[in-house]
Amino acid sequence: MYGEQHLLTYKSEEEGTIVKVPIIDAPLSFRKLLWWLGGGFVSFMLASHVPPIPFVGYWGYVPHFLPFLVCALLSVTKHPATDLPLGWYMFSVIQFRRRKRVFF
């Protein structure tokens, strides 16, 4: 027993960096990259199927970028009490509300 090492390894809570974005100087993990790609895809589909708001100029294109901004916000922001990413926290709350309840 004495001198033997434990078989369980240390599990780091940090996310690995896949892409480094120079504009915001922040590393993107795989989870954040999926959020950004999903928001970009929805924004692209919205822009290709919904015309811009007429007579507003360039401001008419702002609703096309809203899904990307929401997804970027969900990927970066953390819930203050649990320190979970906001997207994962919202998924957990919805999963908790939809669970099967058992009453005795």
C-alpha cells in the first residue's frame, strides 16, 4: 500500500483551445466553436430566406445577425451561481422542468 500511486488521474476543468480568435484575443474551445458555427448557420439561413427590413438602409440587416449574437452570448457567458456556461445551464433547467415526476 505504501508508495503506490492512485489509479485515478487528475481531471482538469479547463477546456482545451482549438482556435485562437485574434479580434477578441480569446481561445475558442470545441463547445464554443460549435455554438458560433450553429449561430452562423442559423443567421445565414435567415439571411437567405428573409429579406431585410425595407427603407431602413443597412440597419435592415441587423435581424439577420441576432441568432449569431445570441449563440455567441450563450457560449461565452457563465451563470454566476453555478459557474456553468449559460447555454448548458439553460439546457439543464429545461431538462429539470421536463423530467418525469413521481408522487407517492
